[in-house]
Amino acid sequence: MDAVRVALVNDYEVVARGVAEMLRTYRNRIHVVELDLNKQVGEHVDIALYDTFAATRGDRSEVRDLVSNPLVGVVVVYSWTLEPVHIESAMSNGAGGYISKGLPAAGLVSALETIRAGGKQLHLEQEDAQTVIVGDWPGREEGLSEREAEILALITQGLSNAEIAERTYLSINSIKTYIRNCYRRIGADSRTNALLWGIEHGFRPDRVRI
């Protein structure tokens, strides 16, 4: 069987490249055709893998826009958010699959192949987060977890705490905790300092197709 043609969709180059790097030893099974950073998919692909880092979770127009693109065979949401209500919303928006970021590379590859073949759509097995390293994200080298980096990316985009909570489906208290952790790790003492740090360290969305 031919390799699955995949477009990686996320607004951050480091995130998309991180997923591509995770798949690099499976090139005979997965062909990453392009990285789409705030751009529409431009080549025919079997799957558009929509990474939800610092993005909506699949229940809004972003997934619908991908689904409506005639160059995309199937849209698959790739996320840490595994609550049934969010999965159902993504699927009702037209997503043809939903994959947990807790899967190791081999599990992600198998899931993509299965979905391309018209098999099981949901692949939600959660691995040990301490041992599974998934892709990459801005600020990782500074000790930020992916979730902390995501919150900082949303701050850098200018979102308020309430807007971040609505985007990530976390409580305001959880958002405040993540923000405190971010400040401690990057040495910021205010939101303005954190925003400036984010701008200087690659937390602004990229806008290009690679």
C-alpha cells in the first residue's frame, strides 16, 4: 500500500516540524507533503492532521474549512483534549478521525493508516505522559510543558484569561496556575513581560506553507 500523504496543520512551525520529526523514521508509511502554518492545504493529501496546539479544538470553523477543501481526503484532529463532548463536536464538524497526542509515534502512524483505510476513527489510548515525548513546541528548551507553552502562546496572541479558558476548555483557576508556572520558568513578573518574552522566543504564529 502507498504511504499515507499527510499535511500537518498548525500555526507554529516548531510544532509542525516537531510532529514531522516524530514521523521521520516512518517515511515508508507516512509521507509528510507539507506543513501548513496559518495557510490552506495546497496539495492533494489523504489526511490533514490538525494539531490543536494554541488553536481551537476542532469544534469551530477551522475544521470545517479544512473539511471543505477538495484537496483534503480526511481531516484528523490531533489533541490532548479527549473529553467526549469535544470529540463529538469535532466529528460533527466533519472530522473523519481523532487521535490522542498521548500515543507514541508508532501508534500515531498506525492510527493514520487505519483512518485512511476507512477503519476505526477514534484513537484515544493515553500513554504515560512522562515517557511519551510528542513532537515539539516553543519554549520546550526553557522547561515549559506543552500545556504551559500553549497558554503562553495564547497570551502572546493577546487573549485574555477568559478567552484562553474558553479556547482550551480549562477553568480560570487552572489558567492562572499555568500562567504562574510560565512566569516562574521564564523569569517574568508581569503579563507584559511574558508577552514580550513570547514575541522574542517564537510564540507568535507563523504564516507560511512549507
